[in-house]
Amino acid sequence: MAKKHYIIPVFVPHKGCPFDCVFCNQKKITGRTKEITAEEVDEQIQEYLSTIGNLNGKHVEIAFFGGSFTGIEKMKQEELLRIAYKWKKRGKIKDIRLSTRPDYIDESIMKFLIDYGVSIIELGVQSMDHEVLIKSGRGHTAEDVVAAVKIMKQYPVEIGLQMMIGLPGDTIEIANGTAEKIIDLSPSFVRIYPTLVVKDTYLEKMYLQGNYNSLSIEEAVVISKGLLLKFLKSEIPVIRVGLQPTENILLGKEVIAGPFHPSFRQLVESKIFKGMLDYALSRQDIKNHSFIEIQVNDRYLSSLVGHKKENINFIKNKYSIKKIKIIRNNDLKDTCIKIIKSGEETFVLNMKEYANNAI
Ligand code: SF4
């Protein structure tokens, strides 16, 4: 059985960051403005570990989120990492994760991080397109990403690359191009974040002045669907699609526009299942069949059915099927669907096969 995974999140706002990424307001995103101290981190870790109890068979990691970790003062980095490393050396936690900018990685930084037991590093790539990076005020280039990954690959770390969709100047084609360049770098995993317009950011000004149009949820879902399938085809896990909803990041509170949805990933997966159903049925002599049965693993039941039965109604209408019965079958691999017509199995399809064939 897979080990249970626990993440102890430590938010490190990047105070005094010299960059002006149009979408960023660190204080809003992390929900805190005060600088975090080593004592607070230590307490936080102790408290979290006490809630987990027996650590046997559990995979615990400390994750420094919220800023460009290697861009903060070196003394602060050391102060925080020393605490995390203490717990790692005691065998209480397995991994230390942090995120940073591509231009804040070099040989000496990597040696320093490895000395403190850092095992997972995520880079905020955001886009691999020159114009998008400029328009978004990122202050680094796509070449910086390639150079950083090259250096990181010489060290025993997992590499995560984060990309954003819907940044100023971004399009579906450009987003696909970014994904392809990320795939070429073969990271251990990726995250996909749709751009949100957060209060007190430059993007908010652009939006209010009519110089930026945010993606609609539907557009963001369609783009993310293609990206998810691309990464799946390349066997690169996508560990997050959409922003973690925190109390501050609720539409109308801190997010003033953009494709925010608390279950964004599920919307994307549901769109993929719709495509899978269509793909599977289009290869069958199914038209005007009065009754079919579709089996799916419990985990993906609601994604298969879709919001307000959208997916089921779509295939019912398109293929003139009178009745569709959905059956839970937990013997099926998670993203697999099985279609049964007249009591006979006619088609089994999983998401990976669909990704391989449909894109
Ligand atoms: S997203 Fe940009 S502006 Fe915000 S902390 Fe990171 S580098 Fe600085």
C-alpha cells in the first residue's frame, strides 16, 4: 500500500522581492505579512507532527511555500533550513521542499541547499515565451529556466516546474509551446496555475484599465485539459491544476477576476472524461442503441458524469442512446472507463491511451 503523504506547509513571504511579476501579491497569496521566525517554524512542525502521531509508514515533508526561497536573505534561509534539517536528521520527516525562481539557482546555491537536506525544488517557470515573460514582468528568460534545470539535474533533487496559463500575451498555442519546452526538460512533476487577478497587483490595474482580459473558467479548463493530456502522454505527473483555495483566495474577496474554481482540477478531468466517452463511442456501432452501461472507478465517478450530468447528456444526445447506466467498478484502474453494450464489453479506455491517441 502506498505511504500516506503529509505536507507541513511553511509560508515564507518574499519581503523586498525586487521583481514585479504582474500577477503577484505575496502578502495576499500567503495570507501573512509578518516575517516568519525559526522558532515559529519549529513550533509549527512539532505541532503538526503531534497531530500525525505514529510516523510508521507515513511520508512527511516540510514545504516552504510562498516566495522565491533562494532570493530571501541568506541568513534567513539558513535559519529556516536548519530547523527543517534538524527534523529530517531525526528521521521525522522525509523531504524538504521549496520553490524559487529560475535565475536564483546556481552551483553554490544548489550546494548550500543540498547541505541542508533539501530534496525537492520547484521553479516558477510560468511561461517559456519571451513576450509573455516580458509582459508579465517576470525579469527572467526562458534560457534561465533551461540553465537552472541543467544545474539542478547534477544534484540529487526532484525538480518541479510550475507554469501559468492566461498571463498577458499568452494564448493556447503559446501555453502548449511552454508545455512542450517543459517536457523537453523532463522534470519530476509539474503544476499548472491559471492566472487570477488578485487585489493590489499590477494585473489588477491592467484589468481595470481594460488592458488585460482574464480567461473564463471554460477557456482555462479547455487549455488545461490539453496540457494535462500532453504531460500524461509524456509520463510527467501534474501534481496540481488550479490554485489552492485558501481563505483569502476566494472570488470577490482577494481575487477580483479570473478562472477561480475550488474544484478546478475536477472540471478539467471531467472535460477529459467527456472526450474519452466521445472517443470511445465514436469507435463503436452505438448509434440509436437503447441501453449502454458505463463502468468507472468510484474516484472518478463525478468527473465522468460531469456537472449536472453534462457528459452523460452529451453522449446521450450525440449518439441517440436512450438509457445510460453508470456503475461503480473499483476493480478498474482509476482513470479507466469500460463500456458495455447489450451485456457485452465493447470498449475499455484509460486516460493515458486516450492521451496517446487523441493528441
Ligand atoms: S512571483 Fe515575482 S514578484 Fe512575486 S515573489 Fe516571486 S519573483 Fe517576486
